[in-house]
Amino acid sequence: QVQLVESGGGMVQAGDSLRLSCAASGRTFSSYVMAWFRQAPGKEREFVGYVTWSGGTSYAGSVEGRFTLSRDNAKNTVYLQMNSLKPEDTAVYYCAAKMYSYAEYNYWGQGTQVTVSS
């Protein structure tokens, strides 16, 4: 079992930066693919990006170049650095984890709210 706890959300202005953290329990954290998703009011949940156990990353086109995922396996924590924030980035951000790249994400955090005002 893996438990995920997000933190770092808040209210910022357009152009600001914010860093989200996701702390994970479990001794096999380093083996998991870790990802961030987000869900804006009235919209479907959407993929933001993922980081593999070795640090490889992939991002949604809407955040490419502005957001950066990283992980610290010693601290069982994954980070989402968000720069040049836009009002359309406003959403609840969720951390997710899976053991195998071909599997669905089966562990989810409770979410943290990010609000970007114009």
C-alpha cells in the first residue's frame, strides 16, 4: 500500500510560481512511477506529467516548459514546480502512483487546491 499526501497549494497571481509536494509512504517508493493530475471545476481530470523511478519525465503540452517534475527518493517525495502560472492552471492537483508503466494509476492523494488569479 502507498499513501500519498499533497501539500503546497494556495492562491497566487498570474505569472507567479508555486511548488507542490507529494509525500509518499512505503518502502518501495523509488520503484513507482509518480504523476500529477489536475481537475478544474466542471472539467474532467487531466494529466499534468509523470516522473519515472530513474527521473525521466513527460508533460502535458499545456504545461510543457512551465512545470517541472522531480523526485527525491530518499525523502519519498515528488515535487511539481509550477512557473509562469496562468488562470487556466486553477484546479485541484492530485498526486498519483503506480508500480508498472503499463498499469493504471492505482494510488491517489486527496488533492491540493491551486488558484491563479489574473
